[in-house]
Amino acid sequence: MIAALSLAAALAAGPAEVPKLQQARAFIEKHVNEALEQLKNKKLDQNARRKRVVEISERMFDLPLMAKLSLGRAHWGKLDEAQRKRFTELFVAQLKASYAEKVDLLTDEKVEFEEPVEKSPGKYEMPTAVVAKDKRYKMLYKLYLRDGSPVAYDVEIDGISVVRSYGAQYDQFLADKGVEELLARMAGQGLGEPAELKDKQKELGKKEPVPGAKKETGKGG
Amino acid sequence: MGRALWLGIALASALLVPARAAELEEGTPPAAAEFDEFAEFETEGSTRAVTSFDPLRGYNRFMFRVNDKFYFWLAKPLARGYGWLVPQPARTAVNRAYTNLRFPLRFVNCLLQWKPKKAGSELGRFLVNSTAGLGGLFDPADRWLGWRAPGDEDFGQTMGRWGVGDGFPVVLPILGQTNLRDGLGLTPGFLLNPVWYLADFETNFAVSAGEQFNYVSLHVGEYESIKKDALDPYTFIRDAYKQHRDKKIKD
């Protein structure tokens, strides 16, 4: 409480006076707490909750940058302008859909905020921990300064970086196949839900069906 | 005999690969200003994907598919049935009890990595939770004393800490993704798990299987979610596992 008040006072004095490190922490705290509030909001139905949480994630993450970093320098150079645009669109849509689904797997987790670290000038890491019923997950947000304000460009869950994980898959895919195939595949994955996830929702007592449910196409491997 | 020798050589050479020998692919050199972003964001030089050294890929992919079927056809339906019968708080308590039992494994590995503070923390938690926590079903050490569980240590991490490389990815039947080093580390891990000394082999096996089963019942939906997100679930899990283990070793 006192920390929040002093932070508020410092912010009132003008953003230049608040060290960027604290700004980074405040940024993550604000957005994560907002998201948690929405998740626990009983007045909204499930779809509305998901929508809100996805909106928050759009503000929290620089999604187009994540798309670019995930694809990686080697591949980005090989795409033309139209392909880059298309890739970014598909990546952003996929990430948002994936985030929205994760919302369904959460029940009453708590989040603990730890101390941010400046890894290099203008790059920050904000560690948090998600306390679920039987595990603690470490979620580490990586932030940079965009026009002077912090924004996240990656998140690591127990050491697993979203950018690197997608990157590894793109590397693997593009080793054998072409860019157009990748784009087609990403478009084909769609925003529907596998039946298993619907079952999980029923288990958690969430009765509303999710629209756009689609049968899973082709298994990996 | 010949095969055992081959395996021995492969093991020895794979384990001698230092832990950080990730293979990075050099892309086309940046030309335009937009490539500055890549330079800016590539920190430790290993932002790019982890090694794609996967000599057992054919076997791994096959076993991945087998495990996938096992999960959907057997493990999951049974775990869900169990989940309907047994309320979640009870299953969570059971999970805690099993976790508590793995204290010797964690403790020994904390010592082997010379982490006395962590070892002390494990010991304290074990004593409190086994007694006041009714055989580990509850976690008063955390709730009442604030002694949070430090990260789990195991033999794979100990070896990693000592500089042993992870070798290459291996997918084990049912147990799933691991790598050469961690897979080998499972054996001493079994020897230190009290579950295997309770009674006869069948009982011990059942108790151990019960643990996995209980765990699955608490985490239904996660694998499906991963599969949905991933372009190629096999690659995703393989590389995510490596990232995760590399991080745990550093901690």
C-alpha cells in the first residue's frame, strides 16, 4: 500500500523522475492485476472475460515485434513485404487466441510480483510467480522502452520463452518447407477449439459453450 | 554385445559435449535498418532457437505419437473418471504427499550441488510437513511459516551443474520427453524414492503409477492446449523441455 502511494506520488511529480525500473514493474503489475480482476469477474460471461483479457494483453505486449523476433533474422530477410504483413497478422491472431484459451485453464491463481532487473540499458526483466493449487509457475516478462514507456516483448514461463519456442518451430518448419506453406498452415490452425478443451471447461463448471469449435486438423509428428 | 558397445560410445561422446554447445544458425547478414531490431534484442547470443541436434528423431517422433495415443485413449479418460470421483482438494493433497516423499531425492541433489541453504530449506519443510502436515498432505511449512518450496533439484540438474551436456532429446514411453542426461538421472532418482521400498514391486509400481495418475487428473487440458498452439507439438515440447531444464540448472 505504502509502496503504491509513494509510486503514485512519484508519478504525479512527472514521469521523468520515476526510475524506469519502477515504471516497468508498475506496468506489469497494473496489467496483470487488471487481467486477474477480469478473470474473476462473475458478472461477465466467459466470452466477454476472454475478450477483455485479450485486450489487456494487446496493451501489455508489443505483438508485432514479437512476431518479428519469433520468426527470426534469418527468415525475416527472406519474406517480402506482403508476406511479412501476413505473417505478423497471423502470429498476432494466434497468440491472442492462445492467450484467450489459457484463460479457461485458470481458476483462482494468485500472482506475486518480485523485483525487476535492468538487464541492459533500456531492457528490463520483471519476474512474477503464479501460484496455482499445486504448483508455482515463474513468469518472467521481458520489457523494453517503446517511445519512452515500457512494453513487454517476451514472456518466459518456467524458463520457456514464447519467442524462442515459436522460433524453434518456425526454424524446424522452414527447414523443409516454404514460407507460403507456413502462412497457409498458420491460417489453417484457425481460432477454433479442440473438443478436449471444451471438456475441461465443463469440468471446471463453466457451462457456456464456446463458438467456432472446430475439429483438430492433423496431429503433429 | 556390439549394440551395447555402440550405445556406450554414443553415450560417452554425447555426454562430453559441453552444456552450452547450442548450434546457432547464421542467417543472412542484416542489411537494412530494420535488422537493427534483431541485434538489439539478441542478448546472450542464444536468443535464437535451441539445438536441433536430435539424432533419435525418428524414434522420438514415433514414441511421441504413441504417448499421445496413450494419453488420449487411456490416461486421460481414466484420470478424468478418477477426477469425478475424488474432489480436487483431496487430489491436490495427495499430490502434495507424493511430492513430500521425494524429499530424499531433492535433499541429496541440493547437497551434491553444494546448496546448503536450499538443502536446509528442504529438510525443514520435510520435517514440518510430515508431522504437522499429516504425512505431507498439507503444507504448513509454507502456509504458517512462510517456508516456500525452493525449486526441485534432481540428478539431471546436478549433472548439468557439473557441466555434463544434455546429450540429445529422448522421448520415453509414457514418461515422455527427456534427454540423455536427465533420462540416465532417473535411475538414481528411483533408488532414492521411498515409494520403491514400501512393499513388493507390484505394490510400489501401483503407488508410483497412482502418483502420475493423480497428477494427470489435476492437469487435464494443458497438453491439449499446447497441441493446439503449436505448429508442430513434437518440436515445441522438445525445445520447451530443453529451455526449461537449462533454466532450472542455472537456478
